Amino acid sequence: MTDHIIVEQPSAYPGVQSIRFNRPEKKNAITRAMYRTMADALNAANTSPNIRATAFLGTEGCFSAGNDLNDFLAAAMGGRGLEQEILDFLYALVNSEKPVVSGVDGLAVGIGTTIHLHCDLTIASSRSQFRTPFVDLALVPEAGSSLLAPRLMGHQRAFALLAAGEAFSAEEAKEAGLVWKVVEPGEVDALTLGLAAKLAAKPPEALRIARDLIRGDRGEIIARIDEEARYFSARLKSAEARAAFEAFMRR
Ligand code: COA
């Protein structure tokens, strides 16, 4: 458990579990403990009759700056690959049997962007920005994004996002299909939780089948996550990745 992730079932939104990034002083950068807490919450939702939808939220002006680069540096220095906590979180996300929505206000970097490829509905404030500097960090795309993004937005936009590291505004992310609706900053949390509550009120079995049909083969996504992770792990140990992490720490 870590208080950098707040897991709640807000009474105003019946049937909803919210998972909120709560490490604003570090731009909600995600540590191994945070991945573990989120994986546990997603897995618990599958078996809890009281939870019918999960909503990911951030803090004011920041969804998440992605993986904690200190953890990446530690893995690089220790000669370790991608940590198991990250993979367990991704597996839990893909294997979620109930709808997952997300609400973004502001910064969404790295997995703070690719997480939405796994969400069923994403709301973003007009000031949001989506960016994945994987290649600039000498890394490769993760979270199944190399499979899901080109499918969703076509090769050019996926390449711009995942390989060229171009930032997408909220409107561009919406146009690319990564975001469902763009709203005002102060509206994100209530609208996201409201959406989740609406889904939570639907006949659960029909919704589960509909969602499975729409999402398609989970095995294919897991296989791509594993393939990406093999490259990612090797890249983490590379001298150029270590240099990139150290450069960030020195800023
Ligand atoms: N890992 C660890 N710490 C991070 C972090 C990350 N991914 N992102 C931000 N932080 C920390 C900063 O080190 C800083 O800590 P400090 O106050 O102790 O120095 C604090 O969060 C605030 O960040 P700062 O860079 O000062 O804020 P900013 O508004 O100027 O810039 C970002 C915000 C997100 C653009 C910038 O922090 C950044 O580029 N972060 C790295 C993003 C990244 O590469 N993520 C990994 C993707 S795979």
C-alpha cells in the first residue's frame, strides 16, 4: 500500500472505484509501490460485486509524468529489466472484466498517455497534453501501445506519438481517438466519475459481453506487452538509456 495512490469508492457515485494518482510534488510519477496498489485495486474489482466500473484520475493540472525515472535509473544501474510490478499492473489492466474510464487534466507522459489505450472512455481537459518520450529516453513503446495505437489512430499519428515523441494537445488526442471528450479543467473529475457511475448502473453481464466483443483478443495484447517488455528491459540496461535518466536527474 502507498498513499501516493488513493483508492476509493465514492458514495456519490455508486458502483464506482476511483484510482487516483496522488504524488503531485513529483508530477504523479509512478513508483513500483504505486503500480502494485493499482494492480491490486483492478484485480479486486473483478471479484467485488460492489464495484462495477473503475475510474483513473490525477491531480489538478497533472495526470501523471509516467514511470518514476529514479526507478528506471535504479533498474539500469542494477542491471535489472522492467520491474514485475509494472507488468502485473499492465496485465491487470488488460484483464479487467469491468469498464475502465479515465479523466486527464494537464500532463500525461509515458504510461500516463498509453494507459488510455486500455480505457473505454477518456475525458481530458482542454489544457491536457499527451506525450511519450520513449525514444528520447533510449527506450521503446510499452503497455501494448505499439499494437493498440496504430490500430486506433493509424501509422503516422502513432509514429508521431510513440517514436517521434511529438506532444498531442487534448483536441489532437481526441481527433486521434485516444480521448472521447474534451471539457473544461474544473469538470474532469465529476464528469469522469459520473460516466463511470452511468456504466456501473447498466446490466453488468450485457455490458461485460459488449465490452469483450469491442475490445477483442486480450491474448494478443498481452503477447505484445511481453514482446515490448523484452526490448524495454534490454534498452533499460543500455548505456544510452542510463545517460538519458542521469541527464534528467541532473537538470
Ligand atoms: N520520475 C521521477 N521524478 C519526476 C518525474 C518522473 N517521471 N517527472 C517529474 N519528476 C519530479 C522532478 O524530478 C521534480 O522533482 P524535484 O522537485 O524533487 O526536483 C518534480 O517531479 C517536479 O517536476 P519538474 O520537472 O520540476 O516539473 P515541470 O513542470 O518543469 O516538468 C515534466 C514536468 C513532466 C515535463 C518533467 O518533469 C519531465 O519531463 N518529467 C519526466 C517525464 C518522463 O520522461 N517520464 C517517463 C516516460 S517513459
